[in-house]
Amino acid sequence: MFEWNWESIASECTQYLGPAGYGYVQISPPQETVTGDAWWTDYQPVSYKLENRRGNREALAAMIETCHQAGVKVIADAVINHMTGSDSGTGSARTAYTHYNYPDVYDDSSFHHCGLAPNDDIQDYNNREQVQTCELSNLADLATEKPEVQEKIAAYLNDLASLGVDGFRLDASKHMATGDIGAILSRLSTPPQLISQEVIFGPGEPILPSEYTANGGVQEFRYTYALKSAFLQGGISTLTEQIPGAGWLTSEQAMVFVLNHDTQRHDATSLTYKDAGNVLTLAHVFMLAFPYGTPSVLSAYEFEDSDAGPPKGGVGACYGAGGVEGWLCEHRWVAIAGMNAFHVAVTGEVGNVLKGSQQQLAFSRGSSGYVAINNDDAEWVASFTTGLPQGVYCNVYEGARNSTGCAGSTVEVNESGVAALTIPPRTATAFYVGAEAGTASPAPSSQEPTAAPTSSETTPSSSETESTGTATIAAEPTSNGTPAPQSSPAVTFSVLRNTTYGNNVYVVGSVAALGNWDTSKAVKLNTDKTTYPKWTVSIPISDSAYDYKYFVKTSSGGINWEADPNRSTRQGTDTELWH
């Protein structure tokens, strides 16, 4: 939850992360930092006081307790390689400091002064000593080989553990000797449940990710690079053969991700939310289906300036299946949330591999799950040998199983374990044992339009929910600027709704202009890259009163209704009454 404040994370643990089955939430650095609006200020510690723009010690402790109650463990991003890059200043907890002097923590003797390059800054990544004793972008480099420095760092990590932190992401691990990290971890009162060391692989460089495995998990950046190359260029059909590559970490050692907060900003070394063709979502589908490494999902925000800090001052804002007010909330995206459930549920090795074009790949996980990814611009029509028992399953790419059926489309597997599928361009299909279809939600009754759909007939998915909306009456002006009389005024329906690629938003209601509750006659709303996720349509309606409801129509024809009750409006009102 990159740059989310503590109160927002606590709320999201309860409202979504826990119920959705996410096991851990990684929080941004909790220590005192330099001041400023940029995101990177969080990676310049001033002290180990637990106070910064995300909240104070009490708020942090309350968040951890709340997340634990929701069944979600907490991983802290720990910045322990360095302190600030400033000459002097005052931190977020009002601590005054200079570049090599941090009261109550470190003095000049606590830092490296490498003397190996101009200004002591790293110049040569082929020189191990430079990388691990010189300064990274002028950040005061801690002498982590010194016992007194190790004690200070361990005390900080122990303090976090005392509040309930379950594990750590160790920032800039590559810039510390692996033995130094091991010595620090050996001083912890309780072994962390999870360690994720940031060791960026560089071709030909002497410092390798494999050096760090004795300390815990290590981030495998080659995986991230491979996914970008496959989904944007070379093709995904051989990914099951390419991963892991020669020299990569083992699955037990590797921490993997499609992107992180650095890679989406720096030199475009990964896929990002700005990439066209739904590739970010499809790469997450692969990651959460393929059995390599411990996967993580970045949940962050939109940006134009790569230095930009979080929107709303770090107050996270999600609604339904996505984010609002600048937040992306990728963890709520329908396909990613569905694939998280898939990842948790399935076991077994990869089998039943099927390739279509270079950008089409399908495989099973033992006899427990099956995924087919179509990263092509053409639909993929085939009979897929799934290895699963006969039955009807929910396509979790389009939505999870709910109490009455599936939020998205269904997949029928015959007695031979074969499913005949048509997968639209740039989408996927995924299903697993444990997500069998129940009784699907029926369409609203056209016989009783004013009462349909009833609460028993609609069950919205937790990951397919309309956010906010408006319906206003609009009269077209005449050439002199006055409203023109018209027998059927135009009603503008507008709704904020995140959707999976290929899905569309419709409105249907109790009058002829809205299809008389017949979904085949529903009115499609429109969006584009400049207005998404807002969907809008204007249509003439002569009736003075009517009920209506929004729904999402999936790329395979499934219908996902919004929650009850029905909406209603009257001609001549300026503002819709919302339920």
C-alpha cells in the first residue's frame, strides 16, 4: 500500500484486504523522515522515531492491531542502509540534523567515507567496495559492519516488532554486505516471519542476489524485466519455459512482482499502469497463476511527475473495484483480486500447456486450477484440456464466486476435463476447484418492472461495485442560449465505475427508453481514456417517473448487477436522489 497513511490502511484491512484473502500488507517506511511532498522523502531517515506524514506511533500500532484482527500481517519497508541526502534540516518529528550527525542515533563515526570516487558517490557498479561503502545519490551511508550501528538498526527493527510488525522489506540491501544484514537480523528478539531484500541484478556486476539468500527472501528483478519484455514485445507463449531463467533464484528464495514503486518511475524497467492493451492486468494474472516465487501486488497512485507524492495527503481512497481521486487501488481490480484467490487456492505443478499465437498461453496447476491468457489483439477460440473435474466454474478473471453464483461468466468443463472457450482479445480466463458456480443471479423480471430487480435477484460482487453516480436532466439550448422545448428531455446518466478490460457499463429500467428491464435492450454508457472510469450517456425520456439500475456486461456476455435498491428519478429534478 505505497504511501497510504496508517488510518487508511487499517480501514482497508478491515473492509477489503482481509475479506479478499490477502495475507500481508506492506507499508511505506514508518520512521521519521526529511520533510517535503515528494514520495522519496520517505526513504531519507532522520531518526527511528515512529512519526511521519502517515501518522505517529499510536496510529501505527492501532493499524497493525486492526490488520491483525482482519487476518492480515504487516510488512514494514525498513530503510537501514543510509540516512539523508541533505546538508542539514529538521525532520518530520522535529528532530534537527546534519548530514553526518543525527542526535540520539548516529554521529560522524557511524558512516562510511569511502574516498573511492568524487564526493564519495557511487560511480562504478562493477566495484563492490564502491557499491557497499560509497554514497547512493549523496545519501549518508551507514557503516553497517560496525557493531554499534548494527545495534541501533536492530533496536529500531525490534521496536517495530514490539508493535506487531511481522516482517521487513530491507531497502537498498545491495548496498550492504550480506554479512552485515545477517548480523543485524541475528540481533532481533524474534525472527521475522518474512524478509524481502532489495538486491537489483545488474548484468556483469559482482554483487549477486544469490549472495543474500541466507538472510531470507530476495527480490528477483530479472522476473520483472522478463514479464515486461514478454507482454510488450517478445510474446508470452514461452514464459513457462523461460521462468526461472539460468542463474535466477529458486522459487523458495525469490520475491517477485510485476512492478514496484521504483521500476514504474525509473527508466521504465517494468510494466506500468500507463501501458496500453491491459498488459499490466494480464501480467498479474500470469504472476498469480504461475508457481514461481512469493508474489506481491503494488497498490499505488497515478502520477505525471515521477517525484509526486501521494494524492489526498496519503489518505487512501478506493471504491468498488478500483480507486478514486488519483488512487489506483490495483489490489481491488477485479482480475487481480480474483487471481489472488486463485493463487491462494491452487496447488500442483504446471501442466496441460497450450499455446496459440506468440501472445497466447494457457496452463493448469495440477488438477486444481486453469488459466488461459490472451495477450493478442485477436480472440482465442480453442478446446482447452484443463485437468479439472467436470463441472461449471466461475471465471475469476471477471469476478469472484458469490453466494448465489458467479460475479462474472462461467466455464463448463466436460467429463474429459475439456473446456471449449472463446477468449476475447487482451483478456484472460481463470477458474479453479473451490470456485464452482452456484445458482447465477437471474435478470430482473420484465413482468413486474417497477419491482425488478428485487433483492433476491441481484447479488453484486464485492469486486464489481459501482462507485458514485449522477443522473441529471439536461435541455439542449437554442441558438440564443435559452432551452428549447422538447417533448422528451434528455437525461444524462453518469456513473463512476472501474471495469475489467473488455467489459462495459449499461443502464436498464422500468420504461421503454431504458429497455423495460430487458437487458438486451439496455443502454450502453460511454467512456474513453480521458474520462475513464466515468461512464456517461444522454437519452430522451418522456416518462415522468421511472426506476433504473446499472450493470456491467462482461466481455463474455455475463451480467453483474449493482447493489439494491433500484434507483429512481423524475423529470424536472435537478439532482438524482441516490440510495
